[in-house]
Amino acid sequence: MTENLKLVIRTADQSRKAQVEVESIQSASQLIQAAVDNWKLPTDTDYTLVNVTRGVTVPASQPVGSIADPGDVLEVQPVLVAGQQ
């Protein structure tokens, strides 16, 4: 049975923030894509998902339920590439 988790997801600059309820089997990449689509974030940027409550980066294919507890804060962070401006 799939469990739903109530989480807070936000952008790294904290300009966007939402309380969401997601299925625990959703992957980090699915949450990132939903945030990019809903918040109209730049699509030419790669993003990573960080559980700031636990201080860990979530692998893209990892199910959210395995790295988050209800109430955790997840942050969508752009991947910075050295040498780009």
C-alpha cells in the first residue's frame, strides 16, 4: 500500500514554498519536475533535491518515502557548474 507524505517543498532562494502531499513512491526527479513545471523554473538548468531537515541530497531515482518523514522540508536546488556565468 502506498503511503502519502505531507512535506514542505521550496526553492533554494526560498522565494517559492508549498506544503504538498505526495505518494511515498514518487522519485526525487518526479518532485523536481513538478516544481519546475508548477513554479515555471528555468528549464535549461539541472536541479537536485535536498532534504534540508536531514541534511542529505536525494538521489534522483530514490523514492521520497525512503528519505523523508512527514513534515520534512525538501529544497529544489540548481546544480551549479563551475566556469558558467
